[in-house]
Amino acid sequence: MQVYGLNHWGDSFLSCSRHRIEHYIKPYLGNVAVKDLTTHDLDVFYDSLQDKPAVVLKGHKKTDATVSLSVIEKTHALLRSALSQAVTWEYIKTNPAERVTLPKYRPKTRDVWTPSEAQRALECCTDTVLHTTMLLALGCSMRIGEILGLTWDCVDFSEESIMDGTAHVTINKELKRCQKDSLEALSKRGRSKVIFIFPEWKQTESSTSLVLKSPKTESSVRVVFLPKTVALALRKVKESQDALKLLIGDEYSDFNLVIAHDDGRPYEERQISKMLKNLIEEFDLPPVSLISYIELNSPFYPRFSKEDMVKYLHYFEMDINIDLGALSMGQKKKVFMSFALATNTSLLLMDEPTNGLDIPGKSQFRKFIASGMTDDKTILISTHQVRDIDKVLDHVLIMDNSRVLLNESTMSICDKLFFTESENRELLQSSLFSTPSIQGNFLLLPNESGEDSEINLELLFNATLAVPERISALFHSKQTEL
């Protein structure tokens, strides 16, 4: 936690990890030495968790529920990551979490609104705050934290911009409630993303703070153009807020927020969720999240091609005339990836695209990506599942703390490096980097003989982080600061 977590995790993941370590891992595995931990120990641990009472966070409603399969899966992911780091630090030779049998877990599928259902919801909604939130979610594909953290200085709805179609919002922050201890720990490491901390209106001491913070990734900072209806609705909201400020004067807490209470205070996600739930129940709308049906978004992409989408769906053995509400999470992901590729943008960013896909789905994904690659299109994939994509990449970029450690084509990597698995001790001694395997060691060697080998991205990634100078020297490339 101290060495790795505080240097790599964000506040949300840090808080959740601390909670799972303190309430689930330490009480049951805290007395077991890492070197003595076995796969069987973990199997028994995960099975027993199903009968343990769930730990309720402060401020949340107490229930009689036991630990959910979702929490068990996330606890396993945390343990697997920690034990993988233990292998890297040479505390243990193999990771016992790699071969566990988890209780079967199927994520609850989310339904989506069709365009007609979304339109009906907007027509039924008479609350200005909820209506504006829904417009920004449906019309601009903004996340709830981004909507609640949007400030007027990031909105351009001038008469001229509305007329020429350039009215837009700049998304560069989000509103979030965070654990104070996590924020403090990250701040001490110089990794705080907090822009502003809101005052505490409750008299009782709280363990959390409501903050405006910069997004998790730089790619989340973006400009989104506003449909005319959304731009005009925002102008009305601004006029109404300005009138309220004049009316109540100093009693208005002006944080410059677009979505705000009548006295200027911020709304939180739970409050918007309650308002949406009431709307759904009152007008018998489908109980869905604010994820629009894909056809609702296609007009925002001038190069979108329905023919291309049909072609890409074909790679996943799917048809365009399908009911999204009946699909599993993995199937829905295939639909949305097909839509993304069919937008024909010059730059497509994909974050963990193979999560939720089964083994056949991952094979289909590789064919799908290969079919969509053209000379005028760049597809940037960010993933921890490197083995899912190693055969479709033509360039590899490895970064650590804003430093570019490796930036080379796959052809160049294969020319300079040789990847193999062997028990040969002489090869092990001459290797640039190695990790234990069932059949000996995975080895990364200088490719002095010019032999062909398949890139092992996981090995390359670990080697580049562990011995960046040795890897860099082979390519005669300097580390660069972003």
C-alpha cells in the first residue's frame, strides 16, 4: 500500500482498497505469511466470505446482507495485484492468486433507454435540475460527476456560437465525495488531484469531503459540442441562477456551478439518483441508467457509417436488429465497440476493451480491430490485459509517472529483443530480465542472432519498469517527459 498504492492509485481505488484490506483481508489472512499463502488458502477464503456479514461504511444504511460476489471478485483482483507485485519484488516465485476458482459471478445487466423512452423522460420531467442533468447526460455523453462539477466558465453558449454550431462545454473536472485520509495521503505524496474542497455544512464530524477534482486520466479532459436544444436550456438555467443571486444576495453560496441548489450549494450523485428514481416510479418509465441508446449518439459523429457498424457487428456474430436490454454486459460491450469503430474518427481511444469478454469474444475482438485499421485511423488501446491484444499492435508505448520509457514499433522491438521460455541457466544469466514460469523462466534477451520471436507484452512491460536504462540503451532512445 505505502510503496505501490500511494504512488499509482487514485483516491477512489485507494479508499476502496483500504476498506477491503482492513475489513476482509486482514481479519482472515492477516496472520498468514506471504510465502506460506497457497491457492487452496485463497479458494477457502473466497468461499467463506460468501457467508460473512458485509461491512457497512459509515453513513450508509445497515442491512443484513452478506459479502456480495462483486465484492469478492474485487477483493480477489486486489490480492492478485498485490501478490503479483510480491513476485516482482522476489518475495515469492509464483502468484497463488492466478489459479484460484472464484464463486461464479454474473454482473447485473443494465437496461438502456431507447430514443423514444429518453424523449418521454425529458417530456415528463418538470424539475429543472434533473432535466438539465438528463440533457447533458443524453446529449453530451457526460458522466454524472462531470455534470455536477461543471462550472459556468467552462460553458460557451453565446448567440454567435449557437448560430454557427460551435457552442460547447469544456470538461476538465468532476465533483466527488472522497475519504479525507486518502486525500491527505495522496497530497503528502504530491499526487493530489483536488482543485477545490467544499465547506462542510453538517455540524457533525465527517470522514469524507466533497471536492472538485481533475479527472482520473488526461483523455477525460475534452471539449463537447452542444446540441442547440441543450445550449438554449443552459442559457435559461443561467438566467434563472442570476435572478436568484440578485434576490437572495449574500445568502447565495456562489461556487459557479451549473447544477446547484437554490442557495448555490452543490448537488451530489445520490440526490440526483433519488430524483431520477422518483421520476421513473411516477411515470412508469423503464428503470434504467443514463446511458443512451447508441442511435441517440450517432448524429454527433458526421463520419458515422451504419454499413460499417453492421460489418463490425458481424465479427462478433451479432445483428443490428437486437434488443440491447436483453444482452449481457459482454454482448453490450461488443455493440458499443462496434459503434465506436463505426464513427470513423481519426483517433479512437479504447480503455480496457477486453474486460467482460469471454475467450471466443477476445478472439473476435482481435479480428474486429484488425478489420478497422486504416492508414488514416489511429486506435489507442489502454489495457492491463496485454495478452488479449499483443497480436494486433503495431506500436508499443510504455509509460511510468509521465515518463515515456519505451516508444517503439513492434517490428523494432522484435529486431532488438528476443522473447523465450527456458530452463537454461546460461540464458537466465545473460537475460536482461526474467520472471519464473511453470517450465523454468520467461526470459528477455538481446536479439543478437536476429531470430524471430513473439512479443510477450507482460514480460516487456515488467522489464521496462524494472530495468528501463538497459531497455532504453538497446533502442538508443532517451526517456522523455510529457
